[in-house]
Amino acid sequence: MADRIPLLEIGKLQARLEEVVAQKGEPPWSETLVMTDDIQAFVICHPPGQPNDTHYHHHDEWWIVLRGEIDWYIEDEPGPIHARTGDFVLGPKHRWHHVEPVGSEPTIRIAINTRGEYHRYDRPGCKPLS
């Protein structure tokens, strides 16, 4: 796996979303935003109709929707959580989840969790995209 150099670190404490979008181009894409000893955060862009995999984490994860509309499917919730630009969503640890971008425009979200956390698939209901 290639090293991911974060956009924000000591010496570079600010980044602009529009510059990231211009550099990355058409979705899908992700960019490392922050990678410290304690936390990691990623800017993630998906087109409508392109879900991610179903997975879980050993630590809580949370998101900020910067653009678009996304349906979050989280284990034990009765239905999807429909989030729009400006909304925050929490994914509790040990509960599988996946997202489905909806609407007519690409979605952009920030995913924040504990450093070193990754997608886990060793529970019923979890499945990587193939």
C-alpha cells in the first residue's frame, strides 16, 4: 500500500476543499486529510449510486457530509439514516455500516476515526465490494 501523505500536518495547518476537488478530479476518490498519533481523517468523494463495502471498526467512526446526500445503513438501525450537506453521522464501534450516495451530484464526506483503524469483515453481515 502506498504511503498516504496527509493534507494537514505541522507546517501545513489549512487545506481548501475546492483545491482538493480540482486536484483529484472526477469521483470516486479519497484523500488523507489528517494522520496523527491518535486520529485519522479522510476526504471521500463518491458519485451517486456507488455504495461502499459493508464493514465495522473496533472504534467509533463519524462523518461530516460536505456535499450531496448519503444514506447510511448501520447495524440495528430500523432504516437508513439520510444525511445531507452539513449533517453529522456517528457509526458506533462494533456495528457494521455502509453508505450509499443518493441524489444527482457527487457526495463528499469526511470520515474520522482512531489512527490505524481499517475496514473489518469477519462478522456476519460484513462484505467487501467485489
